[in-house]
Amino acid sequence: MTSSSELENAALQAAKFERVREAHKTEVAEDYVELIDDLINVNGEARVVELAERMGVSHATVNKIVGRLQREGLVVSRPYRSIFLTDEGREMAVEARRRHEIVVKFLKAAGVSPETAEIDAEGIEHHVSDETLDCLSALTGKIEI
Amino acid sequence: MTSSSELENAALQAAKFERVREAHKTEVAEDYVELIDDLINVNGEARVVELAERMGVSHATVNKIVGRLQREGLVVSRPYRSIFLTDEGREMAVEARRRHEIVVKFLKAAGVSPETAEIDAEGIEHHVSDETLDCLSALTGKIEI
DNA sequence: CTGAATTTGTAGCCATGGCTACATTTATTG
DNA sequence: CAATAAATGTAGCCATGGCTACAAATTCAG
């Protein structure tokens, strides 16, 4: 149905790509928000330097992105102070971590090495619908038995 | 290991995000090259209008991206003519389709509806390592039995 | 074969997320 | 407490991938 011999409906196909582009917009936000939450939980605060180090990016880039997150109401930050999550940001972090963990668990259960599972999950988690997430959970249970 | 109570090594974590960013760069190329290959196989040629329609994007955007693909040696195009793949482009298309199909098959086998499977696969396929791909194939076989 | 429709190209705008370089503020230490 | 170190902020650059608007070429009708 996908490709090869027959071409699917153009509008449907366009909708899929549209969806992927949409997901990309929230990916960065999810990753940052989740990391900020982790840092707050473990270190007691989230600072620009550590975000930069853990994201593998310059502090200038972090600043820019934190600015956007603040505009979008996910984060609160005052100059030269550490970064906090809004309620909305915290919700997003929780949800992101939930997805992440489901995907990682599934991959490991499927026989993927822990290292690869972590790496692939980082890319996959943002593109998994609730429906698929449920199926992965269920499958993880079955495999483990 | 991922998050919650303990923070993993910063360099490792950075490497993962680095990897995801890297994948993003090739995503667009893979999607276009695969679609171009499909169009050539089915319609005999790939034209800008149809790429635009199927990607859900303006023709100006397609033009810009095709320009990049040509700079990168994946595609050949002359003004006002249809678009062709280079050998490298064709290889990328074949590989992309292979991944796509493995992911879709797996998702369907896992109980995801065909529509959702197609949608999610579009986002997932670019972030799945060879190791994971092998595990998904194997798992698909087991589930089907 | 000419005129209209379609397709393609191009220019110029925008936001994002990279970067370096430099400025400023905060923290540390002698 | 002053001087240095570290962290943060800001400016300005780049490429990407969106867009609209307009220009040019090609195709299709009549």
C-alpha cells in the first residue's frame, strides 16, 4: 500500500509528512523540558552550562532555546538565575519521560542492547502515537513472559 | 539509568542528542529521495508539482530542497525538466524504503492500526539503527507465528 | 501557431537551531 | 575586598526549510 507499485492518495501522504514536521517542532521543547526536570530533581536546579553540556551544544544555543520555551510558557527564567518549569512544562516533562521509558523498555525487551536502546529511543519517542505506545507496552509484557 | 534518580554521564547523553540532530539532517533527504523513486517507478518521472503536492509543501520549498539534494549528489535535475536520482540517491531510496517497510510491518504485527502504523513509521524510520531494525524484523516473525 | 494554462524558477521574507566572539554579571579565592 | 574565574547574556553570522509573490518557460488548446 505504501509505495512500490501503487501510489497512495496524495493528500494522505502529505498529511503524514505534515505530522512529522509538526512533531519536529515539539521535539526540542520536550528534550529540554525533560532534561531540565531531571536536573532539578537531581541537582536541585537547572543551569545553562549544564544544559549545554548535556545537550552537546553551546551555551548560546541553550539561551536561545530557553528564550523560546519561556515565550511558549513552558519555562521561567530570570537573568543569571537557574531555570524553572511551569506547570505546563512539568506536565510535558512527565509525559516525555513516560514515552521515553516505554520505548526503551520495549526495545530492550525486543533484544536491543541497552546502549542502542537508549540512543534509538531518543529519536523514536517523539514520533510514537498513543495507540502505538499502548501496543508497545502490551508487547513488552508479552515478550517478558 | 536514564533519568529519574541518577543522571547519566553528560558526554554520553550529549552524544545521543548529537545523533538525533544528525539523523534530522538526513531525514528530509531520505523522504524526498524515496518519494522521487516512487514517482519515477509509477509515473515514469518525478516532477516538482507532484513532489510538492505529496510532501504537502509549496513548490518553492521543493525547489530549494531539490537544489540541496543536487549539491549533495543524490539527484540530478535540469531547469524545467523532471528529476532523476543518482546511483547514490537510488541506494538511499532503496534503503529508506526497506527501513520503512520493516517498521510498518512490525507496527501492524504489534497490533497498531494500518493508518497509524503508516503515520508513526514515517517519523520512526529515520531513527532506527540497524541493530534495532534486525530485532524488529525478528519480533515481527515471532508475533505472526 | 498563438494565447492561455500550467509548471518551474527566483527573490525575499520568517523562525529555528547551530556557531563564535565579546560583554556583563555572579561566584570564588587569595 | 579586590582580582580572577566561571556563568550568563547578547550580537551577529550561517544553513535549513517553511512561505508568498512575481517572472519565465513549457505545454496544451483552439
